[in-house]
Amino acid sequence: CVSHSEPRARDGHGEEEEEEEEEEGCYQLYPGHIPTSPLQKALLAAGSAVMALYDPYRHDMVAVLGETTGCLALPNLRDKMKHHPEGYRILQERPRIRLSTLDMTRLRGLPDGTLGREYVRFLEDNKVSPDTRMPPKFVDDEELAYVIQRYREVHDMMHTLLGMPTNMLGEVVVKWFEAVQTGLPMCVLGAAFGPIHLSARKLQVLATELVPWAIRSGLNASCILNVYYEQRWEQSVESLREEIGIFPPPAIRV
Amino acid sequence: MNDSMTLGIHRVWKDILVHKMNPSPGTLLLDVAGGTGDIAFRFINYVRSVRERQLQRKLRHHQNLSWQEIAESYQEDKSKSLGDSQVVVCDINKEMLKVGKQRAQHLGYTEGLSWVLGNAEELPFDDDKFDVYTIAFGIRNVTRIDLALQEAYRVLKPGGRFLCLEFSHVSNPLLSSLYDLYSFQVIPVLGEVIAGDWKSYQYLVESIRRFPPQEELKAMIEDAGFLKVDYQNLNSGIVAIHSGFKL
């Protein structure tokens, strides 16, 4: 279903952003949703995979790859959440981790070693913000769109709990953990092909120490989406790790 | 993006436009909505090569001159490598013009080019000024096409030519379905993957279908006062070149 709007004047080549009110079609399920045919999804999956590999800084391509290939893993994750008391609450309340909802001053004031303090330290050390996560566009189910959004926003928690920075090596380690945990094809591909951009020395550390630990932790840990992180800022990272089942990280500088 | 979407064929379309124009040295061209300079540069190349051939022919007739006189004649002709041809690039978008200027510098085009900010519906030029008016893949984005056509008529000299290169309609049903399939399934995906912008490329494809087909555009051009209006389909109507004269 294609929208029929009045022709409008465009600057230059007519390649400007449309206003947000204009609906993509009759089937828009949530704000930002772009309905796509199976062929379009297949082309998007292939194209985003190639582009993400070619230019790993295209985070939007990693996001698109996740959305277009997650049709089996996402319902699986949603069901895991539904059947867990904390996960069920998250699905009901739909919390969002973003700067406007976080009390950064309060978190910064928490004692060292708490989830809140270490999370803020992670954001500052790596100069990242929770607000740069892409909203989903190509997931054709409103609840699954939230699940993938939650997965993206919880990714920074993973960095904090695993003690991994946002450099290439750290990201690959987190991808291995997430691949085991979620089964999302995008994580599996990222884990398998991410190392292409690493030096031989880093590859060695990755293969001998970091990946085995990430896999062991991923298999041992309960579902990371079933933790209501926003209600556990005061909890120490160590105790949260134990509770979830993540083994202490190897003593390596990443 | 243009190369990706058209597999480079847009370059051929633009070449055909300039070849159809067949400008001679001394022509004054107004290229509207041509901010990045694609038509302008082709025009300059064409006129330069025509001029070179003219000079070569002249030399062949002067073979009785001394070698010193021949060397001197080079000096004169060098300053007129374009033969007084000029192209004015007019665009509504400052950024496009900036890109065009940078490309010109990068590619070594130093003379014969002017860059003017302006609106196709209300050109900042006087009547009866230009020999040729071109608009390549720009008229589709104009709100009042009739006004743009009237302005084109106004600024052209009597005897001047109007040329429009634009996406048009494919009448062959089989080709049309293939073209629609490609347009709606592949192009927005290319937009998302390469430019991170699905919506603009979805809009692009839809705007092509809303644009008047060949005969309708021909009638609009005639309404503006042009005579001997005709069109040439390229790639079975995916693109068409419309031409008209102010007589």
C-alpha cells in the first residue's frame, strides 16, 4: 500500500527527508515502522550484511541486519521474557533506557562497583550515550519491535557486566556472548566476521581467552533480557554477575 | 547513488542529451537545476572538442604559413578554447552549487562557467538571453511545472531551444512491470543500505510515477509557447528527452 501525497517542491534532487506525519502505508504498526515485502527484506538483509562488513562504523546497517534476520530469534526471546516474572514485567511496562529517563547525577553518586556507577563510568570512558540506539524500522510486529529495542538498549549493560570497552575487540567479545544468549543471526554473523578487522595479536587473545569465556558465560547465564536493570542500579556488578551467571572476566586489558 | 540505482546508465542519458543539443562554439547555455554540474561539464567538453576540430581544419588550410606564424596563431586560439561558449548553472539549492563548484575545480574546469542561485519558477535572468535551456532530472521536483516552462520560454532567445531530460513512462507492459518491480523493491533498499535513507528514495520512485507522461508533458511545453515540440524515449521510456523551440 503506497501513500499518495501531493507533489511537493524539493530542493536540489528531491532526496530530502519527508515529514514524520506522512505514513509509509496503511500497515504502519508503530512510529518509524516501514512495512516491507519479503523480497525487500531479503535484499535489505543481504545489502546490510555486506555494508556492515565493509564499513563496521555503519551501526545502522548492523541494526537493519538484526531486524531483517531476527524473525525466528525475536519471537523466541519474547517468549522467554513472557515466561519469566521479571521479563514479563518488562514486556508490560516497556521501560526505555535513555538520558531523559536516567538520573545521571544520582547514578554517578552511587558507590563504586554498583551497576549504576559502573554503567555511567562505561558511558563516560567510551564517550557513548544510550540515545544513539537506532529505533526499529523493519520489524513487522509491534511487541517484537520492543524486544529488539530492549536488546539494543541492554547492550551497554552487557558491556558493563562483561567489562568490555567499545573498541573492535570488546565489541566482538560482547557479540559472541550475545550470539549464544539470543541466537540472533546478526550477533552470530557479527561474532563470526567481526574479527576480520582485528590484528593477529588481538585475534590470538580473542581465540584463546576471551571467546571461550564469553561462550561459557553465555551458556551459563540466564536470559539477559529478563533483568530489570533500571531497578538494580544499587546492586553491585559482582553480585549481579553471579545472579545472572556471568563468569568473572579474564584479567586481560582489552 | 545515481550510479548505483541506474548502474551508471544516467551518464549515458546525459551524454545523449548534450549530443542531441549539438552545441557549437559561442553557444550560451542555461542549465537549470543542474547544481552538481553534470550537464555543464559535458557541454564544455563537447564545445571544446568541436572547437579543436574547427582549429585543426583551419590549420590544414594554412599550411603555407611559416612555422613562426603558426606558433603565433596557437597563442591567439588558446585563449578561445571554448570559442566564447558559456554555461550558466542555476540551482535553487546552495549546497548543490557548492558541490558543483568543487567538482569543477577538482576536474579542472576554469572558464566558461557561472554558478547562480535561482528558482526555476522565477529565474533571475532577463528576457531573450540564452541560446539553449536545459533541465536534467530537475523539472520533476518543481511544484508548478507550467511556471518553469513559461520562465524557460521567457529567458530563451528567439530561435532558442528548450531541452528537458526526465524520467517518464514505460508503455510496454512487460517492461513496465519489471521496471516497477525494480523501482519499488530495489531502489528504497539501495537508499537504506547506501545512504541510510529509505524514505527519500521511496519518495523518489513515487514521484516518478506521478510525473506527467510523454504526451502530457509535450502538451504542457506547447502551452508555454514552444513550437516543434517533440520527445525521444530512452530505454523504452524510462527516461525521455523533450525538445521545443522558441520561434
